[in-house]
Amino acid sequence: MIMALRKLGYIFLLLLCQYVCAQTDSITQLKEVVISDTQLKDFSKSQQVWQLNDSIINRSPSSLGALLNYNTVIYFKENGLGMVSSPSFRGTNAQQTAVIWNGININSQLNGQTDFNIINTRDFDEVSVRAGGGSVIYGSSAIGGSIHLNNELRFKDTFDNTLFLSYGSYNTQGLNYKLNVANKKFSSSFAVSRNSSDNDYEYPSGIINENGQYYNTSLNASFGYKLNEKNILRLYSYFYDGDRHFSRTVSAPSLSKYKDYNTRNLLEWMGIYGKFTSKLKAAYLTENYKYYARYTNDNYTFGEVKTYIGRYDLAYQVTDNIKLNTLLNYTVNKGKGSDIDNKNREIASGSLLLQHSVTPKLQYEAGVRKEITNAYESPLLFSLGGSYQVASFYTVKLNASRNFRIPTYNDLYWQGSGNPNLNPETSYQGELGNEFRVKNIKLTVTGYYIRMHDMLRWVPGSDNIWRPENVDKAKTYGIESVLNWDKKLGNHHFTIDATYAYTVSQRDGSTNQLIYVPFHKATAAVGYSYKGLGFYYRHLYNGKVYYTSDNVSQVDAYNVSTIGAEYQFKFLGGLTVGAQVRNLWAEEYENVRARPLPGRNYTMYLNFKF
Amino acid sequence: MKLNKLILSAFAGALFLTSCSSDDDAITEPAPTGDYVNGMFIVNEANYGAGNSTISFYSEEGVLSNGIFASVNGFDLGDTAQSMGFNDDLAYIVVNYSNKIEVVNRYTFESVATVDTGLDNPRYIAFENGKAYVTNWADPTDTEDDYVAVIDLSSNTVIASIAVAEGPENILEENDMIYVAHKGGYGYGTTISVIDPSTDAISTTIPVGDVPNAMEAENGKLYVICGGAPSWSSAETSGELYVVNLADNTVETSYAFSGMVHPSNASIENGTLYYTVDAAIYGMSLTATTLPETPIFSVTEQGAYGIYGFKAENNKIYVGDAVDYNSAGNVYIYSLTGDLQQTLSVGISPNGFYFNN
């Protein structure tokens, strides 16, 4: 039944939706057992959670950054196509957005952020965006919001294969193969991705984007085993191996290269005992980078952190309407590198979460978290929120929280300039969300305000040596809105999905906008399908950003569009063939100063289920 | 310098007028013309990778013009302009990350040539014997590939490269010889190389203290400020001042900074060597035999983050303040005793001053 529902749902989504929002509660109960990150569903009801469905993932480039840039309110600063991509979510910086893999925070311990171009979206079954504060649950960096990458494990007889292939301009190749094998006792999911590109597009000036080539291979495997009806073992493993040359700019050549090698492993024992759900987790993560100033020789600098995590997650269903959840976490980081001191860091934390559905229309949730560590002074974090369905078409959500971003290895231990006496950055933030649903239309409008304290900034000392200090206070506020519409007329299906974000982000003592934060960003996707045939058009408007702190110099606003068509052949599980024209209007644009992005380019793809 | 020339010309003209009362146009060297004849260029390094280096000009009349390279030539200067040098009527701007030298007329700033082959991580430039000598770090992680590029000034092409010790930074010409200070890059330098322009080979190597980061020559002597090994090196050392006798290229004397002090910059004006320690400016008479105990003044009163560019010239001290390194920098002009006379808002990260007169 679940499978049938899912398949139906899947086809529905494939044909109709660009974009769906968080599941309704009834489905949540079913989903609860299939992913590890249950808090995303159970303790996120007073905030916005957007799930990006398979059809939009399949129609997007493989990198997480590109997926989110074209389909969400999050702004990305991308150092050239395929290069380092860092988000600004609600006007915050890259270290204030957390990436959560199956419930585990995977931001780099070295620089505190995730490079969104080294995550391949097709390795995951579910990509969700949770807007706003989440440190109580997810720890450091969940200030602007968090991105959730989940793998599903279902215990139903399954044997599914999916093969995705793409080929495009600049010899850009993509491959993803997924295999799901499951029965009532055992469930497994296996995904492998390989992406590569010569990435040698031409700049408007005629210069070729030299030294931009990259390739990466990633592998994600998940296994679940039902010991009995009450106990389930799960294992998740993720490997990423990437080799990227860092491309030139309009005014400077480049010979540099960057290698990433990351592994993530999570073992979980879940037990359901009456009203208690217990999850004991052990995780082992490694991150390793090598930076070659010149790929022409073997000299490199590197950084490496091994992270060991033990976690106990105990949920207690007090009544049908009240959930309690404690999270106890112990993390050990062991870091070393050519430029950082070898250090071990230990962090223990405890969180307590409560969710209470007072009536079917009114619920509230609350949480607190405290960390104990030898590395820095840790504040008491909290979250408090609620939602109320005022009318059948209108729900209001309120949330206030205190969140943090802990100092990174680079901040604390960089040789010659690390500062071991740093405190975490902290935020007080609040948001008011409005959800309107009328027939086929869903509109959410959320206003937020974030007050940042103790912001870390690397400041040059009088000796011209840069050191991080807790110097800044900043505020960021804005409005984000998301509109979804779909309409079905016989075999004709229409969809419109649009987002708009207005963001103001200022350091105290200045009325200047922080660099690389646009005031305006908007996306729109229009889809039409008739039986197996589908057309889609998506558009991104990225407002101007400043690249100097005095707001004198800017990167201009741009508009960039993709148009695509695809056809699904009814062959085995479905064979979809599609083609896209990216940058349809041949906009000459930069996202980062001196780094032009490609002109009009083409991609074909094939998605085969069997 | 220009003023002196004018006076000399006028004097010569006057002599001629009294002797043959012909008009003086025929014998007076035509004065250079252009918007940038008398004043100071400021090199604004700006942001590595962003290609937004600029040149500012501050005229003797007190008029500041920012971004003159692009406004004259219609294209951007490039990425991370490091330094500048003059030879005859031309100015040479070393653009580090762009691996090139932009050659312009020093009076009009119109582009004359671009040298963009044979340079690899270029830093500073000096001239002698119809050639330019440019220090190059090449791959900063490779300690063996550093060199001095030799440019034929008639063709603006690199005609030779002289392999040198790691981290060649400052370079100057004195007594027809080229002196190269090896500040070091990945490692820490401890020498001055002397290049003979008649052979384009290293004629001798002068051992000095750790990390010679600045030098200036005066009256047959070379004053070398050695910053000392930094705090994060395996063995931190305090700075030293070395004085080299240029007659035989041997170390005449050296002064050790007591405690753990890391001096930088070196600029000689009116018989005094000016150097800096963090935000403080020190002056040492060239006849003194000990290092000064106290600074003349500190730029912290201006709220300056530190000293990014430094020069003593025309009885003034010029300080470039990079502020946050990502917005318009400031130039503070002081008397030699530290009275602030002028503040200029220039390009991003002003790193050097070059006087065109």
C-alpha cells in the first residue's frame, strides 16, 4: 500500500510538481520510520520546510548549489561554474547555513561551511530546506537555515534501478545510478554519481575559462535491517572524491587545483518500545582537502579532520498530542593540516524538545540545548514556536530562537593567526510565517529578523597579520515568499513555482549592505505537460551585490533562464529523455567579480527506471 | 626634482639670454606634458582574485585622482598591482596575480606596452643598462624556482631569467649594480643577492638577518631591515638592521632589535632612516650608532589598522592604510615629526607611493 501510494505520488510529482512543501501530518507518520532525521518532520512545524522533489532534481544540474540557486530563496556566491559555491541564506554567511546529512551536521570543521558544488543531489532520496534557526536540534551553523539530505529505507519488496545520464556543452558529463533492493526484513539503497566537465567556456571578452576542469565521484549506500518488529539497524555511508581545477579570472590566469575527499558513516540502532523511540547512533566522518597552488607539481597544502560522534536520541510520545525528545551528543574532532595546529576538540551537548498539538489547528514546540566543551564558552540555546490555522485557507506560524555558529579549526588553530580565545557567534532571531492555501494555490510569506552577536571576522592587526575576533554585531532582516500553483485540465497540467526574497544585511555602525548579499532574488519555474510530454521554463533574477564593504563596487544584477522539454516513454519503469537550453537569452553575467559565467549552452539527459 | 629642473632650465636660459639674447626655446629641454607630471602615484593593490587594482594620483597642487589607469586607457589595470618603477619617460606597474607589467607614459599614463610572458608571480622592479630586473616568486610552494626576470626595455620582452634564492622581494639599483633582498616565501630568506647587469649573473651574495623585507641605499651604503622569523615559525627571531658597505658589498654593521620585534619598511629622507614596527614609525639618524628607543609617532591615533604602504619623501611621511582591505583605503600624510597634514581616500589597499618629479 505504501509502495503503491508512493508510486502514484511519484508519477503525480513527476508530471505536475516542480516543488512541494513539507508533508502533511498523516504522511509524516509513515515517513517517520524511513529516514533518520525525524526532527525535520516532528519539530519543524512552526517554520518553513520546503522539499525539492525528484522531477526538479532530475531537471537540474547535479550540484546541490545549482539546484537550490534556481529553486529556492537561497543566494549562492559561486567562484565560477563548478567552483566553490557558498550560500547566503536570509542574509547570513556561508558558515551560518548548516548542511545535515541523515541528521548529522556535515559542515566542514575546518572552515565551518559546506561547498555546495561538492554535493551531488542525485545521491539522496530527499533534499529539503528548513528556513530559520535550528541550532537546538542541528547544532552549529543553523542560523539562516539548514539543508537536509536524507536517504530513505523502506521495508517492502523492492527491486528498482534508476539510471540517469546527461551530456552537455563543454563536455559536461553526468552519470547517476541508483539501486534499491528491499524486502520485509532488509532494505538497501545504493547510489553512485560521476560528474565531469572540461568547463572551458568562453568569456564575453573572448578569453577561455582555462583551468576550470573538474571531475568527481560519489557513492552513497544505505542499509537497514529489521532485527524484529521493534528493533532496526541502519547504516549510511557516503564517499565523495573530487578533483577540481580552480579556474582563471578575467584578469589572472590560474594553475591551482583542489582535491576533496570526504567520507561519512552513520550506524544507527532504533528501538520502538511502546511510547518510546530510542535511537543510538555512532558516526565517523572524515574530511580532507589538498590544495595545489600549481597542479603542475606535487606540492600541496592540506587539512584533515576526523570526527567521531556518539548520539542518543530518545523520543517519548507522552500522549497522542505531546512529543518529547532528548538528544545527547558527544563529538570528538581530530584535526591536522599543513597550516593548522594539530588539535583535538571534544564537545558534549544535550537538547530537550517538546511538541504539543493543543488542538488540530493549534500546536506549539519548544527546545533547549546546551553544550559543554573545552574549546569555547557555549551559550544556552533555545527555540520556541507555534502555528495556528486561523481559517481553512490561512495558517500563521511564529518562531523565535537563539542559535550559534562555533569557531572553526581555522579560526582557532591557524598557525600564526588562529585565536584560541574565541566565542561562538550567536543569534537571536524571530520569524512570522503566513501560509495561504486556496484551491490549487499555496503562498507563503515569511518575515524574519536575525540579530547576530560576537560575529567572527578576520581582521588585520597593526602588524598586518589577520586574526579572527568576535568583533561584529550585525542584523539581517527580510521577507521571503514562495508561491506554488498547479492546475489540471484533463490531460493538461500546468504548474508555476516562484520564490522571491528581499534581504537587508548590515553590520552595526554601518548602513552598507554586507558584501555578496543581494537585496532581491527571485526564481520562477513554469511547467506544462501533456501525457508523457513536458515543457518547462525556469528563470532566476539575481539582484546586484556589492563586492566592497563600502558599497562602492558592485556585481550587476542578472537574469538567466533555462528552457527544457522531455518525453517519457512507457518502457519498463519509464524512460524519460530530455533536452535543455541553459542561459537561453545568452545573458553576459558574473555572479562573482571577475568570473563570468557561461553563455547559452545545452544539455541532454536520459532517466531510465527499470 | 621637476622643480629643480625648471629652475636649472630657467637659469641656463637666463645665461643664454644675457649672452646672445636669442629666444630660449631652442635650447630648453621641452618640459614633459600630461595630467600626471608633478605628484605622487599610489598603487592600490585591491583584492586578490577580483582584478580591481587601481592607481591613484595626488598632484603637487593637492588634487587627488583615483582610478587613473582605467580612466586613461579604457581597460582595467589587472589583479593585485604590487609595485611600480620609473625609467626615463615610462612607468612600469608590476601586476602580481595577472603575471604582467603594464608599461605607461609616466606623464600621461597612456599605455605603451604590456609585458605578459616570462613573468611568474612578479613582485618588484629595478632598472639598469637598458634593462629592467623583476623579482619573481614563481610557485610559492616551490623553493627552487624563484628568479629575476631580465627585460629588454627596447623591446619590452623578457630576455633572460636569473635563478636566485627563494623569495626575492625588494630590488634596487645602486652604483650600477642590482641588489635583491630575499625575504623568503615558503621558507625564510637571509640574504641579499647582487646582480651584475653587465653579465646578468649573480656576482656575490651578502648574508643578512632573517627575512630582509625592506632596503634602501644612501651614500654608498645599503640599509636592510630584516623583520626576523615570524611568531608562527619554528624558531621566532627578533628583527635586525643591517648596514652593507656597497664599495665591497660586505656587512659593515648590524643592529639587533631587543625583545621580539618585527620591523618592516625602510625609507631614507634627510639623513634619517625611517622604518615601522606594527603601527609605530621610528626614525634613526644615519650617523647614529644605536636603534632608537621610542617611536616618533604611531598611526593608531588616526584609527588606522596598520601601515600597509610607507614612504618618507619631500620632508613628509606617507602611510597607506588598507582599512578593512575591502573598501577605499586611506593615505595619511604626516610631517617628519608626525603631525597629520592630509588624509586622502584612495583605492583599495594602498601599498606604495611613487613620486613623479
